[in-house]
Amino acid sequence: MRKIFLFLFLVWSFNVYAKFGVSIGGGGGYPLSSFGDNTLLKLNDTSGIMVDYKNSVGYFGGADVLISILELGYRYHSFAFSEVKKSPSGKIIKVPNTEDPPPSLIEQRISEENKKIDKKDLTLQTIDAGIRFYIVELLIHPYVGAGTGLAIISALDEKSYGAHVYAGGGLDFKLAPFMFLGLQLRYNIAIMQKKTSLEESAAKIAEGANFEVKDFASYMNYVTGNIMFTIAF
């Protein structure tokens, strides 16, 4: 008898908590950090300074495929650059046995870099696999979910690849049989390739005037909120 109850409970749980369908939608994202944190900006042939490339609130669109509790998703994010400024460390990297760059040169290069990023965006694509677990199914269907996958970042004509992790949840409001309109919130972390070390940066500066470091390979954490339209059963 106990096995029968266990079987019925599992069947009930599968029917209540699992869905098969497609979700599409979009919304906004707020960056809590930037890929440009502590990036080396070249000043001249022998020196550079660590700066932060800040991003503002962005937008995104995406889609999910639901297969039972499995969630396969794609998101396209765009964050506008807002400002380039000296990092809190204010670290100057230079070729050994050379003079420190004058403060006027530092301010000039930062000003030029701010003009360069004007009206340009940082784009982030994520391809993930995770779970979406519906807690209960009434007129409102709350759920929680988490997953991980691939992150692709494009910024200032450079592209990097890394990992993406997310966790969050949402509320699906039933519009009609098999049709839902929902709100979704997520916390995201995108982790890129390792940052260039300070020693490597100094060595690269010494390679010549044509080399300029744009190392966005770090991490970015951000929150997203969006509306999703779902067809599922």
C-alpha cells in the first residue's frame, strides 16, 4: 500500500510541477559590476593605468524551452557604456626603468576613452540549461529555477567566452488554458576568461605602440526583471 501511495504522489507531483512548452519575452537588466573593472588602459609606449569601464541599465530579450522541469534558455543582453574612470587602486603599470606618466596624460587618455565609448554597447549572450520548478498551480503559478551555461560577450570590437550562472523565480498568471503571462526575476553572474596579470600587461605594453589592452575577461554580476509569455501544458 505504501508503494502505491508513493507512486500516486510521484505522478501527482509530475503533473503539478512539470510543464512542456515555450516562453518568450524581454525586459531590463541592472549591472552590479562591469566586465571592465580593473582593465588596463594604455597611456603611451611604456605605461598604462588600471581603469573601470562602467555600464548603465540595459535591456534584453530571450526564450525558454520547457521539457518537464528542464529549462533550456537563450538571452541577448545589451548594456550601454556609461563611463570610464580610474579604478580604486589607481595602479599605474609601466615598463621597468621608465618614468611615471604625468597626471595630465592620464586625464587626457581617460577623456579620450570616454569619447570612444560614447553611444557604444556591451552585448552579452547566454545559452543555459537549468531547472524550473513550479511550486503550486492555481490561477497564479509561482516557480523557482536555476541553471548554468555559456556566456558570449562583445565589447569595443572584442569578443570573449565564458560561463554563466543564474538563479531566480517568477509568477505565471493564467490567461487561458495552456497560456500564461508572467513576471520573472533573476540574479546572474557571467564569468569570462582570466584577466591579464599586471606583469603580463607591462610586458605587452613593451611590445610596441600599436598594442592596447582591452581585457574584458573578468566577471559581471547583474539582476534582470522581465515579462514572459508562456504556452505550456
